[in-house]
Amino acid sequence: MGHKSSSAVWLARLLLGCISAADVLSSRGTVTLTSDGKRNVDTPPCFELDDCHSSPHGVRDLDCFREPRSIKYQCVWNSGERSSNKTSSTLIVEQRQSCNKYTNISGTSHDIFVYRNYNMTAYVVETSTDGRNCTKAVFSGFPQHLVRCSPTQTVGFKRHSRRLEVLPSWKESDVTQYVVQYREHRSSSWKKSVEILKGDKWTAGNLTASASYEVQIQCVRNTGCLQCPWSQIFLVPMELTAEPVIEKLEAVPLGKGRRKVVIEWKLDPTEAADGYRVTVTKASGEHSQVLTTTVPRTRLHLSGSAFNISIEAFNGAGNSSPVLTSVPPMGGSDLADTLKVTLGGDTNFTVSWNRSATKSYWCYSVEWWQRGERPSSHSFYQRKDNSAKIPLQAPLQPYRRYVFLLHVRPDKDTCNLKHINESEMTYGRTEAYVAEGTPLSPPLNITCWRATRNSLEISWTSIPEEDLRGFLLGYNLYYSEADRENHSSTVRLGPSENTYTLSALRERTVHSVSLSAFTAAGEGVRSSPMYLNTNGSGNWKLTGATAGVAGGIIFLVIVAYLCNPLFHRAKALFWPSIPNPGNSNAIQKIDGVLDQEALEPITAGTTVQMKESDTSSLLIIEDHAASEPNGSSHLLVQRVADPPPAALPTEVEKEASSRDQASAPLLTHARDSRTTSPAPCVSDYTTMELFQQATALPAADQQPPPPLLAGVRAGQPDAGAQTKAGKDYIRQSLCSTVVLYLDTTGEGKVSILS
């Protein structure tokens, strides 16, 4: 067959060559061919469009070639930038003494006929619609060297782990090898690979995952491919490194046996994804469906089966890592009493359902599994009966609970799934054991969480599924007094109960309690006895709460008692009490009537030896013989020239004599001086007026101050002038004020008031 086709090809070539040669020899001129292949013999010379020029913005990139094992030559070019759909091109092929013209070409390529043994020159001319602009492109070559393998158009790209995999394909069998050059997007330098055998995958590693790459592919020249142009530049997007993150998975019932499953997810915003591929597979493996979406969400209408869902992002470089999730099977609350299963042995089982369903459905599917196993499935066609025998590929295990689901399907022509979304409805659900056994363990976590004087409240948790080995029918609760365990009482409880209160028990007595579960096969293992005491003190929880409250009150009282001194100290530190000047001794004595005598000058040698800081509190005050009624503002320092009073006033003399003995040791050096009249004691606060009166002397006949007073005034030339009038009170020294009373009679009597 191949030999005959080859002979026909060569015969056709010979025939066409003879016809073309005859035309050339007979016409001795130009043969013009229109775009539909018709020949015009009487035509002008080959190329006379000298006014057309070459321009980078006009028609360009003219190229002529033939593919391997083909007798046709083809010329291709690119249109000008101002071309439109109405623009037509003219192709002129000049070879030796022949000239072929192809006019009114609307596309950018055209088949031509040439002689293989002569050089050829081709012109393509494009004229603007208004005829004012004409551009041309020229190509020359030897036909035998114009055998070209077309650039690949089908390339598979895949990026992962900072690697880029490229797998191109060609329709020409003459291509045996190829090379790849690549670079980062918008980079100026290419990296070229070594020669790769056709059919093998080229891989580049150590790439930047977040960068896009440009790829070009070229076949390697050989005898079958004399020309191997570069392919177009393929842009490979960035690698998808992050998998989608599921944000929402919700199953909403849509009626009996159907659910609406809503899934929403998100992808890292730095990832450049073109879309998402959602693969939904039945957990039994019966069928899977691939859904494609451009938004990160999807909605499915599914049956009550268990489904596995895989979501992955994709772009032109490949896929991201998939994120996996699952939809659990539907519960049996709304599917009860609609399906029955009869286990007939190790090779099959029988399912039966309501006969009314056969009027609407003919195609069914059964799924069954035990916990932790992959479901098995079997689909079948049933037209009349409402039961079917299902073969088993592997026998069912005894003492294991199996779940059975029956699905109905709307496609009556075939019972196989065509798609998963909106394909079937779950009709019935049931559970069954091949053979039941007794429980292998007692109930768990048996505790007494409340004990009163004559009752015990017991709680527990159910037995694990793998130890139950049958349908749980209930519990047996055994209890007795600890010294009469052989005469225990039994309470039978239902399978849904997990608490029970033992009442009418003896007060302050230890009781023995134990539990067991039972199935259709009998009673299981009994728990070890738990010894509990009826305490006779009521509810221990209430007692503990009362004790806690009482203890808290006692603790607060103790804390308040201990913290009271600290509170007073803190109050004195942060909020000190300010004394009331009206309660001071100075104000009280000013308000009274007091006769005072003037102090005589005191020499420095007779001054009481005191600390320097205390001398500021020593005031020498003169009292007039006759005080005014209030006596609040007439206390002046006596001048040295004034004669002292003859004797001390009676009241002051009594007070001075009472203090003689206490003050004698302090005033040993002052006994030779004259006594003075008593002065009022200045306490913490005194008025500015009193201070000014006590420090200012009359200006009439001013005498040198006594040595002690002069020492006081030496540091303060004008105390009254330096004191601000705005202050009502001046704080004196914290030490007691010392007032000297000197006897003027010469007896050397001294008194001190502090």
C-alpha cells in the first residue's frame, strides 16, 4: 500500500512539472495564477510594482518552505500594522523564465508551485484600501533547501519544587531531537539546554518559584529537517506552592436522601491561579467527577453516600498541591424502616425495600461497610421485584457492625453513574451483624457524682464499638451493702441510659455497685465492684459550697483586720491632716489677757546652749502692764532702754515658780541675768501680724538689740519685709518654743515655758 501511494506521488509531481514546463515554453512569458488556481497566460511582466517599498510597519517576514514528505511549497508572512480584514495581498513567485502571480489573497499564507532545481524569488505585496500606500516583502532560496519541520505548537509544562518540566510534540516524524532555551520573564539573556531526544522530558532545576519564565523550543536539523525555526515564545507562569485552604464545608438536607454540600476555600493572594479543579469521588470508588471553576467556591447536590473531595489550583505551569476533605455518610434518622438486609452467608446477602419504589425507579445501587473500612458497592437493574441478592467478593466478618445504604438512580437506560452531581438519591439505610456476641468489656467511667444519706447517683459511658460485638440492648446494675455482696439486687436499664439513682439505702453504710451490658447474645463482662458510702450529711456538694462561703468570709475578716494599720498609714502618707490654726496655743493665749514683763538684754554667755536649728524658735517677747481685752495684736519685743517692771504678775510668777526646779539645770549660766516677763508660747502656726509685731522694734528710740536677739536678726535684716503678705501662717520649727523668764529683782530666778 505504501509503495503504491509513493508511486502516485511521484507520478503527480512529474505530471505537474511537465505541465508547468510546457506552459513556460509555449508562452515564453509570465503565467499568472489567481488565488483559486486559475491560469492567465496573457499577463504583463513578472514584477512591475517598483513604487512599493519595504517597511517594518508594512507586510514583512515572508518565508517559503515545504514540509517533509510533501510536494507543496508554502509561503507565509505577517500583515502590516494598518491592515484590515478587507486588505488583500498579492504573491509573486519568480523562477528562471517563469513568473507566477497569486492575487486577491485575504490571508497571510498561500501554497505555491516551484521547480526544485532552480532558485526562486518570492514577493508579497500589500496595498492599503485607499491605494496610496504599498509595501512589499521579498524572499529568495533554493527549493531543495527549503524543507522545514514546523515549530511545535503542542507543549506540556509542569512546575514543582523549583523545577520546570517541558514535554513538546511534533507531527513530523523527521524530528528526532530538540533544544530548549529559557529565561526569566522580561530578562534579556537566554539559557540554552543540550540536545534532548524526541519524546523525552526536559527538566530545568533551581528556579525561582515566584518568577515566570519564557521558553522557546527548536528541533535539531537533520536530513529530513533542513530548516528548524524557533517556536513561539511560551510564557510559563509562576509555580503554585501553596495549597487551597478550606474555610467552609456545610451539608444541608434537601429532603429525603439528598444533601446540598457547600464548599468554600481560599488561596494565598501571592499565588497566580487561573482556576480550580474540584474532584468529587464516591468513597466506594464507583465513580468520580472533575469540576472546574474560576471562583473559590462550589455547590454540589449529593446523595447520602460518603464522598472524598480534592481541590487544587491550576495555571499554565501545572497544579498546586491538593487539599483533601470528605463528606461523611448520611445518618439514618429519616431513612429508617425503608430497607431490610438478610445475611445469607459468606457469599451473598439480600436487600429488600418498599414495593412502591419499583413504580418510579428501576436502577439501584447498594453500598456497605464497617467502621474504618472503605465502602463496597454494587449497582443493579430491577424492574418488578422489590428485593435483590447481592454477591460478595469477600465474606463479611462476624461480631462487626455493617452499614447498608440503598440508592435509586433516574437513568433507566444504564444503571452506571454518568456523573455524581445530582445523579442519585438515597432511599434506605440500615445496620446489621452477621453474628452477634457478648460485650468484651463493661461500661466505662463508672462514677458516683452525688451521695446523700439514703441515695447514690451513678453515671457511666457506653462500651466502645469494637468491644460491643452486637446491638446494645441494655445494662444490668448490681448493688448491695458491702457486707452482703452475695445478696445483691439488680436493676435493668435501657440502652440509651447512662445515669441511675439508687434510693432507699441505709444511712452511713458502705454499698457495693457494679455494671454490665448485654446484647442479643447475652450479658457481657461485669465491672469490678465500686464501694460507696451514704454519708448521712445531705448533699456533699451543698455542704462543700457552704463551707467554702464560710471560709471565704473568715478570710476576708482576717485580711481586713490585718490591713487596717496599713490603711491608716497609707492615709497619713498620701492625705496628711492639716492642723487648724484656731486650735493652736498661740491663738488661745492671744485671745486671753496676760500680763507680761519685758526681757532684759541677755548676753551671749548666758544664752542657753541649744542646737543651731532650735534658735529660730526662741522669741523674746515684751508684755505691757495693762493688756487690751483681746490681746491679740499688742505683743512687742521690749527695747533695752525701757525699765523692767517691778515684779512679775501674779499668774506668771506662779507658773514660773512651778517650773524652777525643772528648768534649773538648763539655765545655770543665766542666773546672774535679770528676769523677764513671761511671753506666750508659739506653737506650729502663728499669724503674720503676730510675727511682724514680735520682730519689729519702734523706730523712736532704737537701742542695740540684745546679743541673742541680734544674733537672731543677723541673718534676716527685715523679716517682716521679706515675708509675703499673702501667707496667713508661718510654720515654725518642730521643736518646742523656749521662753525665758528672768527675775528683775536680782535674785537670779529663772523660769522656762515650753
